[in-house]
Amino acid sequence: MGYLTTDKKKITTKTILEMKAAGEKIAQMTAYDFTTAGILDRAGIDAILVGDSASNVMAGNADTLPITVDQMIYHARAVARACQHCLVVCDMPFGSYQVSREEGVRNAIRIMKETGVDAVKMEGGASIADTVRAIVQAGVPVVGHLGLTPQSIHKFGGYGLRAKEEAEARQLLADAHALDEAGVFAITLEKVPAKLAAQVTREVKAATIGIGAGPDTDGQVLVYADALGMTQGFKPKFLRHFADVCQCMTDGVQAYVQAVKGADFPNEEESY
């Protein structure tokens, strides 16, 4: 743990930029509920993303598109209540900022007012830079997201590596600069070549948070259910399992079932 993350004060957007400047890596995970967020916060996570991946992880949808602003507010409010130390970022879901700049500003302000999170996250580059700038000018900190952007999955036609060809790599770099100039304090880089992610990290003022983008970004983010071994049948190259919560929970439930069926639970000491 570095000198910044051992500080018990609340992590802010300013802290994230100070961590980049100091060369201290930023550790981020997703969370969608009060209990999980509290565990992550107490464990020393620097930032929590209330991702629109809640659409997949919590609701079982095939992609992130169905989740609504109201649903994101529900999840983000629960997470923010649990966090005393870490920075909390909420995804702006598909359709909440693509229609117009004004609607994007309105939804960003609503999310901040109704949840208590510290920032919002948006997918896209130069095409949304004006909206990002307007949201930042309204007083809402913004995280950008480039590379594999799940809200555009139908345009991409899959979840494969992005920006591996020179033209798309040049566009991603231009998009990163556009977001940087629009005022984002961080940029998520998802499933892009490590060399390109390192170049973006060197060239922008914003902190970069990688997922499948190599070791040279300023930080890393993973979906907690993936990183802790809860998700079954999903093991992309960039994912490492840091625990086997699925097996631990399975063992615990089976032990409970056996105790109930064997009339061992509750015993006399567990009864009133």
C-alpha cells in the first residue's frame, strides 16, 4: 500500500490524479450492492465502479444495454451508502447521454443528486466530447471509456480485442486526447493492446484504468464476481481469480442443508 491509499481520508478525483503523478497504481473493482461494497471498501480498494455490468451480473441479461437510469441509481445509492474511503463511480447507461448534450447533463446531475457517488463514467471518444465537457462544467466529474465499449457491442459484433489495427489505434489515441481536453479525470481502457494503452497513459493528464490493457496503465479494474471466482464459464485472458467464492458459498450452503435436514440446526444454544 502506498502513501496515498494508507491515508484514511476519503479518496477523491484529486487523489486519483495524485496517485498517477506519484506512480502509485489504482485498484478498482465493480460493486452493485451495499454488502459487497462495504467489504471492498474495508479491504482497501481505491475505487468502486457501479458498472452497467449490473445488467449482466445482477439481472442476468446478455449485455449491458437493457439497464436503465433508475436501475443504476438504485445500485449506486446502495454502494455509496457503504463506502467511507474509496471513490465511487457510476456508469451512465446506454441511452442516457447519446440523444443530446442537454439530456446527458440532466441525467448526470440526477445520478449525482440521487446516489451520492463521486463521479460518472461514459463510453465514447471525440463524438461525446462536447457532452463530457458540458457535464464537467456542470460540476460532475467524468471518467471516459475507450477500446471495447460494451454499450456499442452490436456495432462491434463481438467482445474481441479493439484497436489492434493501425487506423483504429490512431483513432483511439485521438479519442483519448479529446476526452482529456474535455476534462475527464480518468479513462478506462478495455481490451486494447498493452503498447497502445501505455502510450495513452504517457500522453494524457487523466489517470488510465485498464481492463485487458496490459500492466502499464495507472490502475486496473475487474468485475468483482469475475475476480473472486463467482462467475462460472467466463475466463478471458486478462482475468485472474483472486479467490474461489463460488466454491466457498457452495460448501456453506451444502453444510446448511445437511444441518437442517439432519435436525442439527438450530441446536439448543441457538434457540430461545
